[in-house]
Amino acid sequence: MEEIRIPVEDQQAAMEILGRFDEHLKAIERATGVQLLLRGGEFVLRGEPHQVREGSEVLYRLKDAYRTYGSITMREVNQAIRAAKGAEKDKELVDEILLTTPRGKQVRPKTPGQKRYVDAIRRYDITFAIGPAGTGKTYLAVVMAVIWLRQRRISRIILTRPAVEAGEKLGFLPGRLEEKVDPYLRPLYDSLYDVLGVENTERYLERRIIEIAPLAYMRGRTLEDAFIILDEAQNTTPEQMKMFLTRLGFGSKAVITGDITQIDLPRGQESGLVVAQRILQGIEGISFQYLTGEDTIRHPLVMEIIRAYERAEAEKAKE
């Protein structure tokens, strides 16, 4: 048996963490197996070493949540428990290096959600990744595309994105096609530059091994032996999404990424990603992966911002 003590800031914080009628305490004890007591301004945890480790991880996360929100609900408790239990799994994730960038950075899936996403890309011909900003949807898709290119499992990478704001004006912009859509495809360039380096990326673009194309230019094509990434898919119309999905040829793989909470289509226009999510579930060979704020790998404030918007949207839905 092991025992540790964790101080708590004040009585109100302790009460919020324990929950009304100790409902949070009971949930923590059931989930981790630890014995939890409050004594003299300290939480006392008793149990086997792994139980105490998980229980203390939950408490530290709840203390952070109280400092952020000023209150604790069962939702925060469940999130803290899931995160604590995933901590051991996260240690296993760091053992898998997907690739090493030209700058020497080792790219790994950093959360269980990202690991499931990467595994789905390997297994399925079409993978949808739906989730908020910063969860690695686009970056990991680019990483997997580069891996498949290096392994010669495909012969080219095609990156596409709807240029919603440009509309018909796209054709009147000066310069080459890549220059016209550059502002809309910049995040894809950034990922490529990070994974391949600027020189390799530019060489692949010149040789058409990597192709950048706005979604409108995909119509009428059949894409074989390619790894195709459709980014910002929440801004496609149902017709555009159908057109894109039916471009898939033999030997190809497609990854569709998007955030259905940030749709920029005109009011009243249904998102192609939302429709696809509704009608394509259960088709063999297609996987839907859902990333959440727990998979956010950006500044810690990004996760808090996502949670704040989620709470506001939940409150609005209740009203």
C-alpha cells in the first residue's frame, strides 16, 4: 500500500473537487481503485502504486480545472479520469516514430486519438478526420502521405481545399494556379515544408509529384496511384463532396479533414462534410475518426478556448 498527500488551495476548491454528496469522489474511487480522503486541507490517497498514481493525476487535473473554471462538473471529472488512464497508453505512443523531418524532429502520434487516426489511415482507403483546430488532422495526413510516397506505395500526393472566399473570382487572379490559391492552401504548404523541407517540397512540386489544386479543378479527373488530402472539408457543398469522393481511382487513398463547428458556407447551405458523416457511416472501407480538445497539440490556451466554446454551444443548445 502507498499513501500520498496533495494540498488543496481552499475549502471551496475541495468541495468542488469532491462534488455534491461526494459524487465526484466516488467516481474517482470507482475508476482508479484509490481510497480518497480530505483531511486538514489535504487530499489523502491510499492504494497500490498504480492506483495512487492515477488518482493523483486526476486530482491535479481537477485542481487545474477549478483554477480555470471556478467550478467542477462531472464532465470535468470524467475528462480527468480518461486523461489519467490514457497517460500510461500515451507512454506507449512515443515509441512509434512515424518519420524524422530534415530538421531532425521526430514525428509521433501524441494522443490516443491521434494514434487511432494514424492507424485508420493505414487501414482504410478513405478516412474522415473531424475535430477542432490544433488536433493534427492535416499535419498527420501529410506525414502519412509522405511516408507512403517514400515507400513507393503511391506515385504522387494531391492536396486540395475549397477556396470558399474566392468563388468565381479565382480565375481572374494573376499568376499560376498555385499562386492564385496560395492564400487558401498555405496551411498545406506549411505542413509540407515542415515534413519535407522547403527544397524537397519545391522540387516535388516542380516535378508534379506533389500537386496543389483547388477543389473546383478536381472535377472530371480520376486519381489513381495517389494519396489525396481534402482539407477544410466542412466548407464543401454536398455536390462537391460527392464529386471529390468519386474521383478515387485504383491504388489511391483519400483523407478528408474538417471542423464542423467552423463552417464558412453561406447561410442555409448544408456542409458536404456533415452530409457525408450522415450517409456514409458503416460503409466498409470508410473510417470516421473524431478528434477532440483532448487531442489538441498547440498552446495550452487553445484547449481552453475550445472548451469554452463547447460549453457556450451546449448552453445555447439547452436554451
